[in-house]
Amino acid sequence: MKTSSFILALLVMTTFMTVVFSAEIQPVTTHKPEINNASADNVICAVYFTGIGCPHCARADPVVLSELVNEYNDLVIIEYEIYQERDNAQLLYGYDSNYNSGLGFPLIIFSRDKHIIGDTPILKNVRKTIDNLSWNPCPLLNGSSVPFSQLDIASLPGKPKIWAKDRILIKTGEGGDNQLLKDLLETETPCSLLNNKSYETTDAKPAPLSGSSVKFDNAIKLKGWTFQWNGNGLENNGTGGNWTNDVNETDRSNKEETKKDLTLPKIVSLAAVDAVNPCALAVLTLMLISILTYNPKKKRNVLLAGLAFTISVFVMYLLYGLVIIRFFQFIQALAVIRLWLYKILGLLAVILGLLNLRDFFHYKPGRLGTEMPMMLRPKVKKIISRVTSPRGAFVVGLFVTVFLLPCTIGPYVIASGILSALELMKTIPWLLIYNSIFVLPMIAITLVVYAGIKKVEDVSGWKDKNIRYLHLVAGLIIFCLGIAMVMGWV
């Protein structure tokens, strides 16, 4: 009896415990995937907009893209550079539309209610924002967000760079192994992931920031991406590559190189337009006539004066170029201006081309934008008439460039606007090329007169006789370039 009662009690207790534990376990089982996802994915992800050449970005970039990603092990920054990568510029509008983040930069976006714009606010508040986050999903262009573990890196729009710890992923083409890309950013030993993977070793290149860069020790090319990292390289890990060449990747790379190379034809074309400007040629011939009139027997003075005048114009225009570029870089802190600047410059080129073509069909001396205004000519002639030596020619050249600006500044402004996307020091070689072409006719005229091949009056007469055709050539070149810039062909 006692035994049967004990067994009955045991059965009742077992049934009761089963019901109780079933009731408690069932809710936990239902929510377990969500809890695990939130706790396992502790990555803090953010999107960062910047522009190489932007002075405000030069203050924020080193902090956001170098200091923070190394300071916070779980921080991932998706960078969109919009000055040199025009594909990224339109993304700023999309993020503003969905996150109300604004169109200025530098800009870092964590979520709809967490975004910081401007260098000073970023430097002051970004660490506080990160410290208050245990994790943060990646804000996407369409307004949604996903944990980093679920992010499809290969399908990110534009040309992003993804920073994490001491490594970077740079998008170079289409596609890519999404899981491998994420693992490369997260693992402590990226080389261990590359066995039996297709890749090509390459030289590591500094990742550009505004005003500086970040260096890396190692680099490989993957399908659609370049991965760079610091620390042990492939040789130290015994990892070899079995690169499979991807045709689309190669074509994409070639197109990118071609796009970059198009800068040279644009600058050369604009300089050529400036070089055939009748305004500058007229000033030089007036000065040479003044020198010869004062002392017609010393032709050596013609050579020295012509070269001195040319050098002074070269130096002053180089300085003007740096000032104009710096001005463009200053106003480009307003993203709206930067996004439309290239097309605005193209439209300016179209207008300038049409003005020159107008002067071919209906020529009238002294029209603003294509020639020196008539009201300035007596003043310039009076200054030049006092030149009697090479030293005087150099000094006069410095002052006369001010009067030359109204008729030569158009192409130079367009060229400077194009170059403003580069860091200021990197624009100097381009300005040297531009101004070397600009002064070539001055050097040629000086040598022709000095050698006795032509008299100054003959050169001046040739210029007056062919002035309409000079406007025609200049107009066609700059008009075609402007159309190409507006349409996005170059």
C-alpha cells in the first residue's frame, strides 16, 4: 500500500514538474534567436561622409577613420568620400532624405536620431555617442538598418571604404564573397581565411584622408574589393594565393584609370584656350614695341624683357591659381555646392565657348570675358610705355596680370575648380603644366622677334588680322569641353 502510494505521488509530481517547466521553457525558446542576435552582434556600425580636400574633413578624418577604429575594437565605419568619387555624392541626398541628416560634411550617421555634422561637433561628441552604445546596426541608404552580421557588404551602393581595427576594405568593382569580406574585418588572423580562396597579392597603398593618409603593411585584391591590413603578411603565415582573373574586375579597373587620366586632357585643353587669348598676346607685343622704341639697337633687351615679362606672368598666375583653388575648397564645405560644382563649371565653359564663337561671327573689341575691356586699355598702355629694361618688364608683368584677369580668368577658374578636388599641394604640378602652356605663345613671340624672323609690328598685325579665328579655335575647344563636363562624359 505504502509502495503504491509512493509511486502514485511520484507520478503526480513528475506530471506537475513537466507542466511547470514546459510553461517556463517555451517563452525562452521562442525568443532565443532574437536575444542571441542582439548579444552576439555587438558591433557598433556607422556611415561617414567626407571629402578629400575639405579643410573641415581634414580635422575629423584622422579621428574618425584612424583613432576611433583602433580605439574601439567593435567599431566599423562605412566611409563615403564624395569629392573624388562622384558615385558617392548622390548617396548623401538619399541619407538626408531617410535620416534627416543634412547635406553638410563631415557627417557621421549612427541612426535616425543619432548623427553628427561638422568637424567641431564630431570631435566633441563622437566618443560620447559611441560610449553610450552597446551595439549599433548599420544604417542603410533606404532608411532601414541591419546588424553588421547580417550586412550584405558586396551589395553596398557607391564606392565605400569599410574601416575596422587596423584594416580596410575598398570597393573597386562589383560582387564579392560577402561572408569572406566580413570575416576579414572581424578575425584577428585574416591570413588564415585565405586558404583555397581566389585573390592576388598587391602592394599596399596609403588610404587617403583629407590632408593625410593611413598606411598599411599588406594588401590583396579580391573580386570587387581590395583588402589592406597591418601585422603579419601572407609570407609569414605560409598562405598562398590562387588568383582567378575576373574580366569584369579588370574592365572596371581600366575604366577607373581612364577616368583619372582624363584630367590631363581637360587641363591641357583649358590652358590651350587661355594661351591663344588675344588679350595676353596684345599686352606682350605692346611691351616689346616699347622696349624696341626706347633702344632699337639692343635686341638682347627684347629677349631678356620678353622672358622676364613671361616669368612674372607665370609666377603671378600660379599664385592666382592657388588662391582660386583654395577658395573653391573653402566653399565646398557646403555639400550642395560641391555636388553641383562640376556641372556648374561645365556650364560656365559652355557659356565662355559661346561668347568666343560670338566674337568669331560678330567681332567687337573689348567684350568682357573674351578680351580686355576698352576702358582698361589706356591704363595698361600707359604702364607698358614706361618699360625700358628687362627688370622693368618683370615688375610691369606683375602689375599687368591684374588687368589681364578679366579676359583670361574664365578658363583658369574652370581649371581651378576641377583641381580643387585635390589636396592643395597636389594641385601645384597641374598648375605648372597649365601655366607653362599658357605662356608658350609669349615665349614663341619673344624668340621670333629676337631672332629677327618677324618684327613686333608683324606679330601684332598677324594677331589683329586673325583675331576672329583665334576666338573660333578657343570657342570650339572650350564649348566641347563644357558639353562633355555637363553630360558627364569626362
